[in-house]
Amino acid sequence: MDIPGNWRKSSYSGPGDGDSCVEIARSPTRIGIRDSKDPLRATLTFPADVFTPFLEALKTHR
């Protein structure tokens, strides 16, 4: 999933230097999420068709 140049910061990462930043990457079939402070650690990946329902579920459980 680690495709050079494919990772981008989430638009909800916050102001400043991005010290609480999440990065997202897309492939044709999967979506990856990682912590930009430590990109070599674990990455969550989801099939592309379940990523939006996953985000919606997070919004309802704030």
C-alpha cells in the first residue's frame, strides 16, 4: 500500500505543523490510513467500498 507520493494529509488534521495528522492513500481497490508522525508503524487498510461507511460510523460515535 505504500506507494511513494500517494499519501496525503487529511483535511481534518488541524492547523500548524500537523502534529495530530492522519494521512490517507488510495489504490484502485483499497484505502490506507496511517499516522503521519510515525509512518513506518501500522497502517490500516480497507476495501474501498467500505471506507465511507466506516467514516460514517465514526461520526455517529463521537
